[in-house]
Amino acid sequence: MELDIQCEEMSPSRWAELLTTMKSCKTIRLDDCNLSSSNCEDLSSIINTNPSLTELKLNNNELGDEGVEYLCKGLLTPSCSLQKLWLQNCNLTSASCETLRSVLSAQPSLTELHVGDNRLGTAGVKVLCQGMMNPSCKLQKLQLEYCELTADIVEALNAALQSKPTLKELSLSNNTLGDTAVKQLCQGLVEASCNLELLHLENCGITSDSCMEISAVLRNKSSLMDLSVGDNKIGDSGLALLCQGLMHPSCKIQKLWLWDCDLTSASCKDLSRLISTKETLTEISLIDNNLRDSGMEMLCQALKDPKSKLQELWVRECGLTTACCKAVSSALSTNKHLKVLHIGENKLGDAGVELLCEGLMHPNCNIQSLWLGNCDLTAGCCATLATVMATKQCLTELDLSYNPLEDEGIRKICEALKKPSCNVQQLILYDILWSSEVDDELRALEESKPEVKIIS
């Protein structure tokens, strides 16, 4: 049994009602429910008396250190079988880390700990690392984003990594680590016996200076499938170093996020080689990099390679125009694997989208999710988009937000949605002005086709 409630104010009567339900739940998720430390005392009792409970998610609640102390009393009982604990943004400080250390040391069932968005600090996470080093700890996933960590944390993390072969996922994004610390961390990862599958280092003050060490992790950890170094100023030179590791035969990367990394079209030669030859790569994010049309054309050429298995391409806000749309269309008509294309916030215009639609209509194209928000589109391209919607049954999600489509354009899209052949289940229309009459038509459409969700 699963209890999944979000964004609900808990009255005493409602809480009492839920407590009865929780006694038999395997999963309890109560994000954004205005919970406090007093609720944690009740939850501790549930943890103690419900041995089937394996996941507890309490993100974005004001639990505080006192609340975590209550929870941990339940977590430390022999009957507890909890595997996943989520306490993101719960107003915790380093004081909670001593209590959590006890749980890590004594509770081998716990495999996931998510404590990001809390002011744990370097001193607090050092205490958590002591708990990880206990032989009883079997932690597989550790999430420490926005925890106010500094470079001083790396020595403790490396010691924990050396003793924890079970660890598969480590997220340290949005902490001011810097190149020196990231180099040390990567050296520790290479030496550690853990089979890391996910490494997230977004916004960690990384430059090209530490990319050789990250590249070494890619070469030496064939288990690593998910790397995110977005929002770091690695530049074209850093990307070239990363690609040395990414292109190594032992690297089995699947998901690569490089958003806002100061990349230009100069990086697209290396990226194209990666896309066309690394058959394990299924998702790449290049959002907010100045790739321009010339860079996009190189990427599209790579997508046409039979070896490319890419399923998701994110190129939002990359300085693209109508000029690259013929190349994108050609790639869409060739690549059977691509399912998600985020190309919004580029000046494609109606003419560009008309070209894209030619590729979308090709029998080889299997796009499921298409994002065209803020692309300078008008009602002029909506008839062609409507034809794609009514014809391509694989298309289930379409984003047209922040485009001046007006009543004429929205009506054409609505007509396509009404057709039985249209399989679009989610239509996103943020910040588009239309009349009250069109608004009534949209609401009526939602009532007649409840499987369709219109977000505006």
C-alpha cells in the first residue's frame, strides 16, 4: 500500500486519519505538507510498528533537528526495515548529522539518504561520513546538494568511498568545492572499490582545470552511466578533455548533462563524434550553450549515423535559428531512436517549424516529446503542427508556451486534439493570450477527453 500526498495542510483530524492508514503502508510520501517535529514523533512510532515500511519521503517540511531526532528513534529500532529516506529542505543543521550517523552505523537496511537543501555544512557531513565507514552501513545513494559544503569535505568523503563498495550514486551539486577539491575527489573515486553509477557535480566551481581528473573517472569506472557537470565553466577546452574519457572503450555513459558550460560550436565536433560512436549514450543536455546553427548542424549529422542511439536531446537556448532547421528535419527523418527533443528558446520561427514538421512526419521519426516554447511561433505554423499532432500517434507531449499563437493558432491545435487519431496527452501552453471563448473551448475539450492534460 502507498500513501502519496503533496502540498496539503494537515489538520489534527486529517493527521489522525492518515496515521491509521500509515500503519500498513509500504511507502509514505508527504512532501510540502507543513509537517513539524510533533508529527515526527508520530512517524517514529509508525516506523517502529510497521515493518513493511521501506520508503519515507518528507521533503520541504519544517522538521528541524528535533524532528529528525524523533524519526531516528524509530529508525534505530530492530523492527525498522526502511530503505529510502528523503529529508530535503527540512531545516536541518549539522546537529542532525550525529543522529543520522547513528542510523547509518546501525541500520543496514538503509540504502538511500537524501538530505540536500539543508545547512549541514562541512562539519556535519564529516560526521555522516563516519557513519558511512561503519561496516554495517550499506548505503547505495547519497544526495548532498545545497548542503553548504566546502573543499574541506573531500578527505572525509574519500575515506568513506574507500570503505563503501556499495555506493552507486553520489550527488554533490551546488556546493562550492572548486577545482582542487574536485581533483582530489576524482582521484579518490578512481582508487575506491565502489561501482559508482551516478555522479552529479553541477555548479561546483569546476573549470577546465579539473576535467582531466573527471575524464579519468570516466575511463576507470565503467559502471558510471550518469554524469552531470552542468553550470560549470569548463569551456571548449574542458569538454575536449572530458571527451577523452567519454570516448574510451571502457566508458559506458548513458546520460550526460553539460548545460550552461560555456560551450560553443567548437565543441560540437567532439560532441558529434561522441553521439555518432558511443552507442550507450541515450541522453545529452546542452541547454544554454552558444552552439549556434553551425554547431547544431554538426550534431544533426551525428544523429544520422546508424551507430547513434540517442533518445533525448536538449538544446534549449543554444542560439539556433531557422537556418539549422533543415538539418534537424533531416536528422528526425533518419534517426529512429530519438524520442525527446527540447529545442525551445531558439529563434526558429514559423518557417523553421514548418521544416521540422517535414522530418516529424517521416515514418522513421518516433518523437514522443517535443518542446517548442518561446521559438517566435505564430498561428501561421499551427495548421502544420496540427497535422503532425493528428498523424503521429507516437507524439504524446507538446510544449508551445511563450509563443504568440492567439485564438487562431490555439483553435487549430484544439481541432487536432479532438481527432481520435491524436494521441497527445499533455499540451503545455504557458503565457499565451487567448479569448474567453477559446478558454471555454479548451475546458470543454478537457472534459470530453479526460486523458488530455492542458497546462496553462
